[in-house]
Amino acid sequence: MNMHYIKFMSLLILLSAGQITMAQISVTKVNKRSIPASIKYKGDIVNSVRFTDSEGEHLLIATETGITDTRGDSEDGNGRDAALYAYQYTIKSNGSQQLNWQMVDFVKDCQVDLEAIYIPGTFAVTDLDKNGKAEVWLMYKTLCTGDISPGEMKIIMHEGGKKYAVRGQNKVKVGQGEYDGGKYTFDDAFKSGPEVFRKYAQDLWKKNIWGPRTD
């Protein structure tokens, strides 16, 4: 076989391998002690990762406050609160951090069953549309009810600075063969975005439609 041809094919293989490597999103879990002291966050860390994409190196922190007792506005006395937070920073070449986006959702002054929790196993960093930009997926449930009712459930996804959202309710059994909740809607960003995003979100919703319950 011609040696020039062999060298040419070897070069093509190396270039292809390099392109595949560049297209992948590198994700590494981060220990709480490794987070720079300059980065402030509320709540207890549920997920913390570093990832690198075409826009640089990033740090993502997702937290829950759990249930906290606070003085409510109701006449019944103390209420209870719970909140969820997420922060994405870009790590600059000099080691400083720039906050790209922040998410917060909460339930306040709840006198009955209360939840504000990330759904286990749903956090992910992907590049589904293969454009080199990471997609960060967060899915969670909020609830304040004294009966068998569905809670609010959301999928929030960020690709760079753009936010996508799915909003609806988890599904619950309310009687023999009777169910409530489970429906959801895409926001405009999802409706006009890549189909692969909607497919991933639909699969994620169906897999977790019953939602978690901590009681």
C-alpha cells in the first residue's frame, strides 16, 4: 500500500478523533471543600460539578434549603419555608468566577405538607444538539398541600445563557383507578428549540411523572 496514502488516512483519523474529543462535554464532580470561598450559595449542596464546553470552564451548584421554620403571615402561628437554588459560574483564566445565571424556586409560609426537592437521578449535563455548548438539566418538585394532591413539577434547562422550561404537575392516585395531575407544557423556548431537547424532556418527565415524596 502507498505510504503517502497510509499517512494521509492516519492524519484523517487523528483529526476525526480530535473533533470528537472537542464535541464531548467533560464533566467532573466537585467536592464542597473544593468550591472557592469567594462563591456564595444558599442551602445544602445536592449537585456540584465542573464542566468544560466551547464557551470555557464552568461550575454548577444546585442546592436545597430543606424545610425551615419561619414566622408566617397567617393567624395560625409559625409557617414553614423551603427553597431550591442553582448557580452556574464561568471560571476565567485568572481563576476568578463570573455568575452566568441563577435559579431560585420556593414555597413560603406553608402550614401543611411541604416539599421543595430536586428529583433524584435527573440532574445532567449534555450536548444533545452537538453544537459544543453544554445543556444543564434540573428537575424538581414543589408542594404545599394538606390532602392527596399533585405537586408542581418543573424541568429547567440552560444552554449557555438561554433558559428552557417545562411546567406541570406530578401524577398521584386519588382513588380506585382514579388519578390526578401528570400534565405538562413546554415554554416557547422549548417549542421553538431543537426537537432533540423536547424528546429528552418528554422522556425525563415520563420517567419521573410520579415524582418523589419524602413523607
